Amino acid sequence: MNRLFLLTLLASTLHVVSAQSVDYNKIIPPPEATDVTFPERLVQLAWQNYAVNRAFDLDVESAEAAIRLTKLGWWELVTLQLNINSRTISSIGQFEAPEGDNQFFPWYNVGVSLSPSKFFTIPAKIKIAEFDYEKSGQALNAQKLRLRAETLTRYEIYKHNLETVKMVSENFEIANSTFILIREKFNKGEATLTDFNAANSARIGSLTGKLGAEMQFSLAKISLEELLGMKLEEVVR
């Protein structure tokens, strides 16, 4: 009984998972959306301002235009030709052939040609253009997923480094205050040289950690702002 229940539960779960699909229109919040969280606002700005995204949009537009252009090939199926000789042109407005003209030589030729191969090549070209359009659309969707993940990842790294700077800065303040206290005691002869050197070493270590954390924070901020196209402080929440 338990085994049957588990199999039924597994089957229903697989059915739900297989029925789910990605709505790519919701991957990036639309420009008019205002009730979004701050991370979603960053994703929104990154999509609007990161120049690479425009290239994917242009690929889709180009592929769509290629379909329209390929469909115009049906107009080339039948070709009409009109040839007029020079004697015909010179006699425009006259109602009779020029004197000495060859009455059996045609004044003009009209021809119609049909290209049967285009019945096969044009549909194939349209199909290829439609495939290219679909591929460009899939590439655009993949860019949406990639940019969203990259923006949120860089934001998490930024937040982590911000908290690290705060903690390391507090640690440095404690180490520096301890050093100042030990130095005063050392000057009064109330602390040994070993105590002074240990406090100084701890202060230098804390300062080094603080400077390193501040550098990582700055790099994380610059990396995030690369996608946003603006200073993080300029983002309207």
C-alpha cells in the first residue's frame, strides 16, 4: 500500500514538473513595473542599460526582417521582359513604319519567363529564415536568464563584502583601541614590550584585513555597476 502511494505521488510530481514552463516575459520586470524589490529593480536596470542586451534584440529584429524579405521572393517567380529596338523609339508618335524599314522585323519583344525551381527554393529559404528567427528568440531568452542570474549574483557578492567591511572595521577599532591602551601603559611602565608588540601586531593585522575587505567591496560594487550602467547610489528604490 505504501509502495503504491509513493509511486502515485512520484508520478503526480513528475507530471507537475513536466507541465511547468518558463514565462520569459516575467524574467525581467517590465520598465513600467514599480512595485518591485530592490534586487529586481537592479535586474530591471541591467536589462535596460547593459549594451550587450541590445545586440540580442537586434538579432531578433534582423531575423524577423529576413523572413519578410524571403517571402518577397514569390514576386520573382514570374519575370516579364520588354525589349524595344532603337528604330521603334525613333518612330514614337508615327503611325507608319519609317521608310525603308523591314516590315518583318519586330519593333518590340515581350517575354514572360517562369522559374519552376523557385517553388521549392523559396519555401526552403522561408523555413531557414524562420529557424533563424526562432534561434535568435531563444538566444534572447537565454540572455534574460543569464543577465538575471549575473545581476543577482553580483548583488549578493556586493552585500557580502559590505557586511564583511562592517565586521572587519569593528574588529580594527577594537584592536586599535587596545593598542592605544597598551601603548599608554607601556609608556608608564605598566606593560611589557611583549604586550606592546602583540597589541601592535594585532592592530596591523586588523588594518590589513580592513584594507583588503574594503578593496573587495569596491571591486564588487564596480562589478555590479558595470551591469547597471550607473552608480549604485543613483538607483531609485
